[in-house]
Amino acid sequence: MCEDCGCALPKASPDPQVVDVHARLLAANDRAARHNRMHFDDHGVLAVNLMSAPGSGKTALLEATADALGRDIRMGVLVGDLATENDAARIRAHGVPAVQITTGGACHLDADMVHHALHEMPLDSLDVLFIENVGNLVCPASFDLGQHRNVALLSFTEGDDKPAKYPVLFRGADLVLLTKNDLAPYLGDFDPARAERCVRELANGAPVRALSARSGSNLQSWLDWVRAQLAAVRSRRHAHSHHHSHPHTHDHGETVAR
Amino acid sequence: MHELSICQALLEQVEAATRGHAGRVDRIRVSVGPLAGVDAGQLERAFELAREGTVARHARLAIASAPARVLCRDCGAQSEVSPNRLLCARCGSWRTRIASGDELLLLGVDLTDERVEASAA
């Protein structure tokens, strides 16, 4: 019975006072994430978290998305990096609002950082908010930001068995995009079927799709997925609609950059 | 490493849980499953750094771990699995859901009676 409750551990010092807690370690981040999700739902905005190794093409995909999305879907972007405002500037150049989160040293975004950045994002004039996480296949997977969907990018220049090497992140993906497929003729050893098998072995049935932001190859399937998720999130919101206002009681003096 | 962020969150929870209790924080019991995406060794090392100057500065971290198990949605069997191969051991299906092993929990805190400590000194 007691494999996971700790009571099989040897007793501490004599007559310890035992305080039982049984709470998730990330409960505070989870609360902040739920608060963010409520903001998104209140505005009917789909929030999508993009994760990948550095250089897999997150920013390039968002640039191509900004160019390709019609006037009927308005997008905004939060970008996380340790340093520089380069990625937010790239995306703004395509005419969509983008806010940079510079973490200083933190290797992942968390819900507080996203909440802070949301104050600068005009949610009431958006349909979709993309959150470009810090390039990292390990740490971002553990931190809920309040997003509705997770998208993992894996490029043709990387190993096709990466999903097996970074199981937590790929297990939680609602969509896996195999990016830079325009380079396939020059590479030869990336097997999309193997990447998909690795994802399935994580008990994840998410679609695995190859595309190229640069050439536009199969970009439409990504845009169709975004549209479908937006419709799904909005119809769920309608089904559960209960309007409530909540007081904003958090202290704006808290710093979230680390 | 994100284990340091997790330790900071842990120590905030320990602080809150022990506020108003007499005694010194002696042991912090956590459960970290193999599917939680947190390395126990890294967590221990991060804890040694993070506990400085907190109520837990003399405390030990005790890490329990439940095995990774999945329940098969196709045949109903429960299997023990590895973190990157969550297939059903009986029928081989990938349509499984996690039954245990992804926990990241603060189980509890053990406090030492300060009076006992003083008399033993």
C-alpha cells in the first residue's frame, strides 16, 4: 500500500510532530495558470504554448502564421527568451502584437511571468495567443501557463528519436510539428514515421505533421488545426458559460522575472 | 535547472504548512514519480542550496517514489512501464493512461520538538 505516501520511510528524530500536507509542489503555479486560463476564456482567446529545442523554428513558424492567417483570425504572441527582444521584434514586423518576456536566467516560462506579460497584450482584440516558450525540451514541460493546447516542434535537422529522449514534453503535446521539411532532400536520415512511433509509445495519439514555414509546405494543415482548436475552445466555453467578475487582488509589485 | 524553481515552491509550501507550529523542521517528505519530469538527484542538490536561510535550513529531504504504471484503455490491464515506453505489457496498445508515477507532491513535514533538542545538547 504505502509506496508513495512516505510512511515506509524510517522515522525522523524521536517524537516528531508530523504535519501532513499532500499537495502538489507546483500548486502555486497551477493556481496562477488557472487564473490565466480564466482570462483567456473570459475573452474567448485560444492560448497555444509552443515548445521545442532552441532553433527548431518556433519564431519562423509564427512569422509564417502571421502572414498566412486571414483577417478573420487575429493573433498575438508572447515570446520567452533568457535575453534579447529579437524574437518579439521579428514577429511585430509582420504586423501582429508581440510581447517579449526576458527571464534573465530561468530556463522556462511559468504562469506568473505569463500573467505579468498579459497586462501588455490586448486580449479583447485577439482570437489566438501563441506563447513561444524558452527553447528547451526539458523544463518547460513541467509548468502550466494556463494554455489550452501544447504544440511541440521537432525539426528535420534533429534526431527522429527525440520524443523518446524527452518524454515528458512530447507526452503532453496536443500536436507535434516536424519542421523544416524543405530540407528533407538534403538530409536523408530523418524518418518521420519513427518520430511518430516514438510519440505513440508515450501513449500520445496527437497528430504528427511535417511542414515548412519557409517554403509553406503543409502550412495549411497547421492553420486548419489552429482554426479547429479555436472553434472547440469557444464552443466549450459557450456550453459552460457562467459570467462572473472577479476582483484582481494580486500585488502588482511582485516581480516575475528571475 | 528547473529543480531549483521547484525547491523554491516547495520551501514556500513548507513555510506555510509549519507556520504557527513550534519546533524545528527536521524532515520534508516528498513524492517524485519517474514520469514527473524531475530528477531526484538534482532536486536533492537544489534543496541544499535553496534551504539556506529558510525554516528548513537544517532539514533533510526524503524522496519517495511510486512506480510508473499505466492502465490500458483497450484491454484493461495494468502494467509497470518506463518513462518513454508507456505501452500495455499485455496487448501492446499505446492507448493507455497513467495510473501512477507522475506525482510531484509535498507529502508532509516532520518537526522536531525543540525541548528534546535542548536537553540532548
